[in-house]
Amino acid sequence: MFNRADIIDEGFKRRVTALDLPEITPPLSHTQLGLSAKTLVDWFDTQIMSRQLDLMARRTKGETFYSIGSAGHEGLAAIATASRLTDMAFLHYRDAAFVIQRRKSVVGSTPLYDMALSFSASSEDPVSGGRHKVLGGADIYVPPQTSTIASHLPKAVGAAHSICLTSKTGLEHPLPSDSVILCSFGDASSNHSTAQGAINAACWAAYQNSPMPIVFICEDNDIGISVRTPRGWIEQNYKNRPSLGYIQCDGRNLLSVYAGATSAITTARNRRKPVFLHVKTVRLAGHAGADIEMRYTDMAAIEANESRDPLLVTAALLIENNILTADEILNRYNTMAARVERVAQTAFTRPKLSTAKDITAPITPPEIAFEDTPSLPSLIQHKALFAQDSTQVSRPSNMARQIGYALTDLMQHYKNAIVFGEDVARKGGVYSVTSGLLDKFGPARVMDTLLDEQTILGLAIGAAHNGFLPVPEIQFLAYLHNAEDQIRGEAATLSFFSNGQFTNPMVIRIAGLGYQRGFGGHFHNDNSINVLRDIPGLIIVCPSNGEDARRMLRTAFDLAHRERKVVIFLEPIALYMTTDLHEDGDKLWTSHYTPPQSETTLDFGIPHQHGAGKDVCILTYGNGYYLSRKAEKTLKEKHGLNLRVIDLRWLKPLNETAIVEATKACDHILIVDECRKTGSLAEELTKLLIDNGYDKPIRSVTGVDSYIPLGPAAYEVLPSVDNIINATLSLIGKGLIS
Amino acid sequence: MKKTALVICPGRGTYNKAEHGYLYRHHANQTDFIQMLDSYRACQDQITISELDQSPQFSSSLHVTGDNASSLIYGCALADFQAIDQNKIDIVGVTGNSMGWYLALAASKAVSLEDGARIVNTTGKLMHDHAQGGQIVYPIVDDNWVLSPEKQRLIDSVLSKKPDDAFIDISIKLGGILIFAANTAGLSYLQKSLPKQSPYPLKLAHHGAFHSSHVGNVVPMAQQALSVDMLSTPNLPLIDGKGRIWQPQATDLDALYDYTFGTQINSLFDYSKAVEVGIKEFAPDMIIILGPGSTLGGPTAQELIKHRWQGLKNKADFKHRQSQDPYIISMNIDEQRRRVI
């Protein structure tokens, strides 16, 4: 009674034998759709391969993992035929049939064996290398998804948007310019805010006639684990969205799916509009292997659902159209069962990942060939680019301007770079960092987005899939948090779960940290970056001054382009406009802009050291470096202390060797960390120093575990020059200043 | 319980002196089939395969030339196929090497035995009369049958320096062996440039530059002589020389025709890929190589070693496995043959 998989298996055989098959309504013939009988048989083969894989997974616990299956959703095979191989597909985890069918179009591929390797987490699995049972492959334009909560929708929208930008770059991109993006998900996960945001963004773009060639495929099986989707909810929810086409089809009937998908894809391709393809299907054998449906559904309903098995509909189509007899269908079904079992048993013997080193290898994506790096434009080209601003550029400038100038040069250098975010184009950014970019590079490369960080990051991920080098801006660090999963769960994991086949390099500019006087309060002064610091493979860069910022931004682009990394470029807002260090008008926090043709790049990971004193070493970054430089002057002049102040610059990964080397000769170490105390970088640095044998006093000055309040009170919860001086004096045993 | 098997049909060059008399030695009882072949040949004013098989002496000029070898091998292989005891062996897929593709079509009933005979005879004759150039064999594995990157680099280097008048392309990927198709200048260049490693580089006698654009002239002739009407859906999964699987009742016959009398003739035949797809997608208990000859055994084993199939890592592993419980059954080897008939 509990083993519904076996009951479904037996039910199919019994009903085909008895010719107890569903009536096909409305009648639809393959010839009406221009399809051959052999296509229908081929789809049936795909469906039964997918089904037998699911059945196999249910009976091989311990050999296979992650038993969530595709049973009931096998109609998706027809969408693989209705689409082109190069129509990139971001798939729901129940779409094995789509993947099998699409992979069949790649001559010489081995879809069954590959799938069996994936089920058994073998290191030879060509998709993830044994890291997860994911559906995908570079050869079939299916980036693997682990998403169970529709977090892949924003990047699908991003990829769709990017397709229409390719004609403007003059470069080759992976996706043809008439491609369509396919993106599938379940009815339950369509309720997720990420899905809602992505669909909203697609409508927002299409509503203003921005091209958006995407088909959202909602596989509506009426239930999400145990919670029923209200009757009619999906239809009512999506039928009347602005600029969103809506097509419904019977997911149990391959011909209906093919007709619906063909119509949806044609519309998306020809009209460049988003379409919502509502595929009404069933979920068979529960949510996953461990899910016992009887705990939340009565037996009559379970059996009624099972009687709606789409394989029975296909059998009916084959028999009614005199393509196969019942015996031939059963023979095919049983032959496939035996074949899947043999292939699976073989796959189980293949090697597994066995060391952390091997498991983590693709967190560092494979570098691209040196010759694929664009050559630096000439100085003449640089000058031509800045012809209108030459006077301004020649003057000493603050960090905001240096970043803007560097971005300008970088966009000339990397023709695939695109800048986008809230207010970055026409307004030039809240702090004018991106001012002038729109005029120089046009609306295809510098774009204002809608107000949704998930969409901004999704656009970055999707565009990166299509060969762009995205440079999204998150306007304030606090705004990152509702979209953080786009980095944590999606961008940062792509190389890992695809074993390096797919990468989504990007430089995410985030304006953040405290101390700014213009906008007050927490939401414009957020000082927590912990949410980023534990993400494997992510790089976090934080400049403290204009010269470093321009050079580090160039390094960040190189890391993204050449090493395929996701880079966070964290810009301390309070230092954007800062010009003076010790006294008003000293201009010590400004510098002349030097173009990339006239200075070397700044090596990744190398900290900056100011001074060579050994009494105290201050380890810090961002605003903390600025404050520490002020404190250092006082400590030297008033207290005779010789310090060295180290600007870490690269916050993740920390250059442990350089930090240990720079600190080992010092008698004391003070860590100045402007972020909140708990889980702080200060803690990580302290541990690093102790682990490496540093046995002299270490102290830290950090932000308080608080949110940043408005007005002057803000400074009470952040490190200050006085805090730093006092902590230093305390550290060396001298009296405190008042 | 039946054992499952992938069946492999042999190509040209598998009926040599040692195999002389193979047909009657093993298949004297298959009189109808042999008689059908003989009648067809007689109608074409060609020497019958019975006469060839039973001739007093083996002669290269008689038995190895395309017009005779093709039919002779067809007869032996298809007779072997029919001799497999399907009460104990479940054939889960069929493939072949080079000309073996035509045999595979017949074995899977994608063409009748009669049409299969017509195809091999016609294409064999066309190649004999019109194919230019030749083939050269060179290994890419070491003595242990493990792929040698060094040899591959060497070959790449030789190919990168070929003279302008030389046509050279890869004709067949055959496990640990590459077979090059070349014109006269190309053959001469390869023989001179590839380091000697007896017997390689080995030029195949009476072979043209098969599976390359250099024999593209044969395509229209083959298509004129052989029509799509002779094809029907196979009754077994068929794996072609690109690794594509043609499934019963799901095969597009026009596409199968285009492949068989187009792509298959004028582009690479990837036997290695066919074997890879066969073992991975059907996971057979054994591989049966039809006679005559057993020369495909080595290349097939090398492909298995490449994928570490059945735990095989090198030639010694393979030899050991074969001595205990052979995974590859060559019907040309009596002890192995007995296991499947």
C-alpha cells in the first residue's frame, strides 16, 4: 500500500493489457501537428526511460540519492522537441524527460548512462561530477539547477534580456540572437517571491516593449509537497498579467504539450514577448521517496491521481493512431525497465568523489585561455574616450570619480561588460559613480533596472551565461539581503554544480558600510558583510581610497573575465567623496587618475602597508583604514609610537601568508573592523594569527552588535579615531586619552 | 536467465588466409541463405561466395578486393548472426565497423538479407571501381593498450605539417587505432613522416580513402543504385558510426538512408563512439563480434579500457578477463563461439 511506485508500475501494465485507457479529449492527431509516428514513439521511449529511472531510484536506496522524481511530468519531452537545442533551458527538478529528449538530439550522447551516474552521485557524472543529482549539460544548453524554490527564474529572465543585447556588442555570444529562454518550475514554487519578482520583471520589461523572449513553463501538478494549490489559482494568477501571454495545455498529453509549447515558443521567438505556458500535469508517487502521501491525502484521491498517469495517455495515442499495439507498448516498457536496471547497476560500480580536494575543485572555475582576454586599448583610444572630460580627469579626484573613470576605461577594454542597477544610467548613480557611462556606451550597455535586487542579480547571472561580463550595482548594502540567495544559492554555486562547465563571472558593485553623513540610518549605513563571507569561491574586495579603487577594480574585472569568478566590489560610501585625511584641504585622500595603459595592475590578494613600525600593527580595511591613518598620526606625534597600518584590501579570501608575514615582527596587533562584532572579520583575523603562532597581545575594535541609528548617534556604535587610539594605548599598557 | 549481448559486425579486411573456408566450416547448414547469396552473385556475373570460400587456395587479389571481400564477409557474418542462440542470448543492440554498418542493417532487419547482400555488393563494387586514395593504420595506444597522449601529440604534429597537395583525414576511430584516409600524396607523406613502429604505419591493401570526402564521388552513385524503399524500421536498436541509436519503430527512414548512403560514406566512421554508446546505453553482459576474423577484438578491448569498463585498465587485465570469463566473444574463436550458439 505504501509502495506507490510499484502500484503505478503495475497499473500501467495492467491497464495497457486490458486496453483500459483514457479517452483522448479533445481528439488530436500527430499528423495534424505535422509530426511523424516515429516522433511519438521516440517520445514514448523518453517517457518510459524517465519513468524507469524513477522506479529504479525508489528501489535502490543506498545506491541512489535524492529520489525526487519526474513521474507524471514526462510530457515535458515534447517541449524539448518543440524548442531548439540552443534555446537555453533553466529547468525544474522534475524535467528528466526534457533532458533525455534534448540530449538525444546530440548524436553520440549517452543520456541514460549519464542520468544513472547522476542518480548514483558518481564522480563520472558528466553534469556535476557527482556533486548533486542535477539536470543539465553544456552540450544541451541546460545549466544545472539545484533550485527547489524557483530561485532560477531571475537568471532565466536575465538570460532572455541578454539575448537582445548581443546584436549591439559586435561579439560572439553563446546564444543565437533569435533564441528563446525556457524556464520551468512547479505550481507551488510559483508562489515564491523570487518567482513573482522574476515574472514581474519580465512583464515590466515587455510592457515597455523591451524584448523578453522567454517561456515560463509552470508544471502544475496541483500540489506542493502536501499543500494543495487552490483550484484555478495558477490560471487566475497569470492569465491577465500585463504583456504576458498565457497558454494552457494538458501536460498528460504529449500532443497537447507540443501544440502549446510550439505556440508559446513561436510567440516568444517572433514577438520577443514573455509567455506563460501552463502545463497541467500530475505528480505520481509522492513528492519524493520519503514522502508518504497517505499522511495527507486519502486513498481514493491517490488512486484517482494515479489513474491519470500520462504514460497511459501516450499508450492510448499510440494505439488509437495504429502506431503500436498494446503488446508492442508493453514489450517496449519491459525492455526499457530491464535496460535501465542493467545500466543503473553498472553506474553504481563507477567511482565516487572521495576527498574534499576533489569535491571543492570546481569552486575555482577553469581559467579561460590567455588569448581570449581582450587586449588593452591604446592610450590614444583612452584619450578619445575622455576627450570631453580631459580637464576634469586631469585633476586630483576622490574615490567615486576614480571608480567612475576606471569603469569607463574598463568598458572600453571589455566590450562585453554591461553596467546596470537602480538609477545607474540616466542619473549616473546615487553618488554619481556611473555618471557619464550612458552617454559614452549607450543604453544597451548601461541600463536602469526596476527596483528589485533579485532581478538585478538575476540579470547579471543570466547575462553571464550568455557571454557578458555583468557589472550590477546594489545601491546600498542593506538592499542586498533580500536578494542574497541569488549570489549564495545561484551565482556562487554554478561552477560547483556544473563541475566547471558553466560559469557566471561578474563584478557586483555594492555601495555600503557606515559613516556616511548624507543619508542617515541603518538602511544606508549597513555594516554587516557576514552574509557574503562564508560563500565558497566568492571574492570580496574593499578599497579604502581612490587609487586603490581604480586599480583593484581592474583586477576585479580580470578575475571575473579570466578566472570566471564572482567578485563583490564593496565600496565604502563614506569615502566616496572624502578628499582630506588629517586637515581640511590637505587633499591627502585624493589622487590623480592614471589610465590602465600607464600603470601596472594591482596583484590580487596583496595588502597595502603604511609605515614600518613594530610597536603596533593595525590590521584594517575600508573606513577603518582611513580612521586608523588618522589615529596613527596622533599615536606617533603624541605618544611616540611607531606603527604600521595594513589595509587588507582583499577581504575574501584573506591572504593569510601576507598577513602573517606583515604582522610577525610587531609587538602588538590591533584589528580595526568597522563591521559588527559577532562573526566579524576581526574574529577571523584573530584566529588566523593565533593559529599561525602569534603569541603577543592582540586586541580588536569593532562595530557594536547594533543597527546603525540616525544622526550623530550613528558614530556611537562604530569604531572611531578615539576608539582606535585608546585601544592602542591600552594594548601597550599606556593610559587612555579622555 | 538470458545473457544480454551487443553484437558487432565486422568490416573489410576480416576474411584472410586463416579464415579461408570459414563459411562452410561453420555454416554448411545455412544452405538457403548461402544459396540466396550465390544466386544473387551469379546473376551479377560475379564469382559466388561459395566458390570463393571453397576455392583451393586463398588469394589476396581474389579474396581481399572490394567486390569479393564485401560479399564474402557479409555471408560469414550474417550466417554467424543467425547462428546465435537467441534462447540463451538476448541481443540488445547491433553495431558494426565501417562496411559492418551495412551488415548491422541486415542483422537488425532494417534491410532484408537479400537487400543487405545487394548493398554490400554494390557499394563494394563501387568502391572497388571508383574509390581513390587509400587508408593507413597507426596506433594511439601504448603497448598496454592505454591511450598515449605522446603518440597523439606526435600525430597532431605530423598532420599540422602536411604538404599542400596531401589530403589526409581521419577515416575511422578504431579503439586504440586511427585509420587515416588519404590521397596518394597524403599516403606517401604519412608513410614517410609517422615514426616506424612495426608494422605501422600500415597501408591497407585494396582500400580506398573510405569514410572521407575523398570518396564523396561514390555517394551519388550509391544513391542512384540503392533506393530508400529497401529500408524498413529495425527490429533491434542500431548504433551507427556517429554513435546515434536508431530505435525500432522510432527510426526516420529518410534520415537512415541519408546517413547510410551519405554521411557514412564521406565522413568519419567513429567505431569507438559506437562501442562507447553500446556499452553505456545498453550495459550488455557481453559483446559478440561476428566472424570472420577476430581483428576487431583488440580495438574493442582498447575502447573498453579507455572507459575502464568492467574494471579493465590495460591489456593484461583484458587478457586475464578473457581467459576466465570472456567479455568479448569472437565467433571466429571456437571456444568463445560455443558460448553463444
